[in-house]
Amino acid sequence: MVGERRERVMKKAKYLSYGNKRQPEEISEVLGSVIERASVNIDVRQGNLIERWSDVAPGDWAEVARPIGIRDHTLLVEVASGAGGSLLKYQIQQLLDAISLEFGTDLVTSVRFRVARS
């Protein structure tokens, strides 16, 4: 049993070796490639919509709802109460039209509501 355990430890140690010694790389080179790969699917229009919400959102939307974020073309907005969200449901198309006019038709295609916690 002790021999088996020692053999397993030796096998693990063999895989931990790194082969040829690698030279350290500049952090800026590594960081740049990581950021480039991570930001491939980021749409800056999402941040612009949230930042400019009060200018873009029509009527009651700017006063009653607060944008949280966009995922898979669905805008999540937070409302103070379920009643406020129910009233805004009848105005979703107006919001989608305003967003499409400002940012294009492919940014937001649907809206979800979340009631704020008190």
C-alpha cells in the first residue's frame, strides 16, 4: 500500500515538470492579449444606453424604471413596484422603438422587469 502511494506521488510529480525553461514575458504583452480575448463580444452600445437612459427612454420609462443591463438582447429594468412594472408593460413597444432609433434594431428586442427590494 505504501509502495502504491509512493508510485502515485511520483507520477504526479512527473507531470508537474515544465520541460524547457520559459523566459518570463512582459506583463503588458500578456495583459493585452487577455483583454483582447475577453472583450471580443462586448457591445459598447449597452453601456451607452444605460448611461443615456434619461435621454433615450420615452415618457414614464425614464422616471419609473432604471436599466440594470442587457443580456441576449433582453433589457432588464428595475421598477419600484409591481404596479409600476405592470403599467410599463403596455409601453414596451414605445421603449423598443426609441432604443432602435438611437442604437439600432439589434441591441434590444425584449424587456424584463425586476421589482426593487426595499
